Amino acid sequence: MADSKKVLKIIQAISLKMEEQKDYLTELDQPIGDSDHGINLGRGFAAVNEKLSGLEGKDIGTILKTVGMTLVSTVGGASGPLYGSAFMKAGQAMAGKEDADITDFLTIIKTAIEAVELRGKAVVEEATMLDAMVPSYQAMEQAVKEGKAAEEVLNAGVKAAWSGAEHTKDLIATKGRASYVGERGLGHQDPGATSYSFMLEEISKVTG
Ligand code: ADP
Ligand code: MG
Ligand code: MG
């Protein structure tokens, strides 16, 4: 599915996407948060982007770990430690690997989910990034079981991530800043579920 070189391309594509969607992600954070999700991820992934040339020739584990550490050290908001630990833990799971197949990819995503659940003390249906992460993981796991090709697996994941993000409009947030607005958050899409859907979409584009 992806060797180290392709993983660097994926990270670069995600960095550019976060920059491109900075205003939109920040707007989503306005009614239910503090209007900084896009700014946070824009800053974090700009720092990640600057490290990419230094990561050429490194294994996938080192690349993912470096992305995570960079996000933790540059993003002040909740999303920094959450995405940061997701990438760092995924990096540990891929230590020394030069190549990742679709099974490794599912391991990466599962590890990332567990990291967010642990760090955020959250589960699905609390209107967070997990509402995009978990259903898309389940859709991809199912597609792999059905023997689908990697490209189709990713497509199923992206579709499920976006419906999961959409579904956060129907949820009252119980974690993070959005929990402060309670029912007033209804009808608003969670910024983190949205940024995650963009990330998975970039992974799908680069590998597809
Ligand atoms: P902050 O809320 O500190 O300003 P961001 O705006 O960058 O940080 O990120 C907010 C996003 O982080 C939310 O949209 C949500 O998806 C995610 N989030 C916040 N708290 C949690 C948590 N406890 N568990 C999982 N995800 C969370
Ligand atoms: Mg915010
Ligand atoms: Mg903030």
C-alpha cells in the first residue's frame, strides 16, 4: 500500500490540506468552541511540513513518531495532544517498518483510535473526532474482511468518515470545549471529526 517514501507524500498532502482548510475548520470551531481548530492544525502541520525533508530515508515508525511529537510541541489546543499521541502511538506500532500493507494500515488507525480514546477519555457518540475515526475504521475493517482491494477499502473509509462527521450535528458534545455549549451545539459539525475526514481523504488520494 505505502512505502516510507509514500508515507512522506501522504504527510505532505495532509499538511497542505490542513493549510487549505484552515479557515473552514476554524469557522466550524466558532459556534461550539473557540475558533482555533484550523489555526491549531495549520500551525502544527506547517511545522510538520518543514521536517519532511529531514525524514527522507527514515522508516515509517520514525516518520509517524516525528509527526506526533511535532504536533504535541506546536499545537496548544486539545487537538495537539490528541492527534499527537495518535501519530506517536501509530509510530511505535510501525517501528522499523519500511513498508505498510492494508493490514498495517488498519493497525495504524486502530492504534490511533486507542490513543485518542485514552488521552481524551472519550468514546464514540460524544461529538469528537472519534465519531469520524471509529465508523471509518469499522467500514475499512469490514471491507478488508470482504477481500476488497486497498483502494476500495480506503474509499469505504472516507465515505464512512464523512457520514460520521455529519452525524456529529445530531450529537450533544460531552467532551472538550463543545461540551460547554450543551444543546446549543446541535446542528453543528465537529471540527475534529471534519479534520480527520480530510486527513483520511488525503491518504486515500495519495495511495489510490
Ligand atoms: P481546543 O478545543 O482546545 O480549542 P481544537 O479546537 O484544536 O482544540 O480541537 C477541538 C477538537 O478536538 C474537537 O472538535 C474534538 O474533535 C476534539 N476533542 C476535544 N476534546 C476531545 C476529547 N476529550 N476526546 C476526543 N476528542 C476531543
Ligand atoms: Mg478550538
Ligand atoms: Mg483552543
